[in-house]
Amino acid sequence: MLRAEGLDKAYGPTTALAGVSFAVQAGEVVAVMGPSGSGKSTLLHCLAGIVRPDSGTVTYDGRDLATLSDARLSALRRGDFGFVFQFGRLVPELTCAENVALPLRLAGERRRSAERRAVEWLERLETADIAGKRPGEVSGGQGQRVAVARALVTAPRVVFADEPTGALDSLNGERVLELLTDAARDTGAAVVLVTHEARVAAYADREVVVRDGRVRDLAGVA
Ligand SMILES: Nc1ncnc2c1ncn2[C@@H]1O[C@H](COP(=O)(O)OP(=O)(O)OP(=O)(O)O)[C@@H](O)[C@H]1O
Ligand SMILES: [Mg+2]
């Protein structure tokens, strides 16, 4: 479904990716592991068409992302991809339900139905009680669940999650991962899950290790 071949990316003198290849199938959860600074976020951003690689190709459903216009690419990101960012922030002025509804509203859905669907996702993420609160009024774990609900509400075909549990204690973090990967498997979405924690990989079907911008693919760990 989503495939990268021979990706290179440098930031000035720093090599972030050096000949990385990667693929994920529909319904598959892949953990991208590796130490800090190894290139995990850069790989995810290239796969999602947020960062253009210096060389190499990313194809989604057989389409080379480099051949798409900026408008087509952002339509693809809005319609087909969902994101839980490493430094992902909720919009502080909006309630949690409004934050989750935001991608639907941006896609032109009416407020009432968008917020109804948003609340359904908050229920699924076990946080319906905070729907009317603002992000500043909820705990870190609750905010993380809201971010996951926001990533899933558009029924994306690929979910990109960059350290989705980075700020959480392990019990809460594992529950969020379980909810994220269960929801993705239910909807047949592919998941690219970036983490440097080994325990997170237990939620993946497959594990890929990035080290100094290069990838080492491990056998299935499901
Ligand atoms: N916008 C940028 N400008 C300059 N250098 C960058 C930029 N983004 C990443 N880098 C560098 O590229 C390398 C890979 O960074 P990347 O963010 O992909 O690592 P990571 O594996 O996600 O690390 P972490 O686990 O800490 O999030 C690092 O050396 C980093 O400093
Ligand atoms: Mg990172």
C-alpha cells in the first residue's frame, strides 16, 4: 500500500536517511524502532509526503508522491492519512470534541455530524467524559487519547504515529497503543508506529530498526 525505496535525506552536513527502503500493507501495524536521532521521524515524514527526500521514491497505491502537486498531496494527507505527532498539539482554544471533529470540519462536514462522530471516537478511546473540556484542562494521557481519536476520526487508510505514548506512564501508554492498534485493525488501516521503546513493538505485527539512517528489517514478532 505504502512503499519507500532508496530514500536519502540530509539536513546540511547531517545524514538523516541513507538508502532506506520500507513497505507497509493494509491492515498491518509496523513498529519503527531505533535510538534518538537515528532517522525515525524523518522516515515517517517522508512516507507521509511532509518532507521530500533528496532521492529515492515513496509510492502510495502505486502513485509516486513526488509526481503529485502540492494540492493533490495535501488532499491525500487530509483524506487518506491520519497523524499522531511526536510533538502533536491539540488546539488549546477548542474543546476536546472540537479538536477531534476538526479534520472532518476541514473536509467540509457539518458541525453537528462532525461532533457526533468525534464523540463516538472519544467514547471508543474511553474519554467521552472530557468531550467538553479544553486540552489545558485534561491530563497528559487523556490528551493523548484525544490526539489518537483525532487521527482516526476520518477513517484514514494509513495512520502515522510518532512516539504516541512518549509522555505517558507505561500502563496508560499501553492502553492507548492497544486502542490505537485495535481501531486500526478493525478499519483495515495500515499503521506506521515510531517508538524507541521495545515494549511498544509488542503491539506491532512487524518491527523495523533504523540506525544511523539505515534500516534493518526484523522477522515478524506478532
Ligand atoms: N529539520 C531538521 N533540520 C536539521 N536537522 C534535522 C532536522 N530534522 C532532523 N534532523 C537531524 O536528522 C537526524 C534524524 O532525525 P530524526 O528526527 O529523524 O530522528 P529520530 O529517530 O526521530 O529521533 P527521536 O527518537 O529523538 O525523535 C538527527 O541527527 C537530527 O538532528
Ligand atoms: Mg523522532
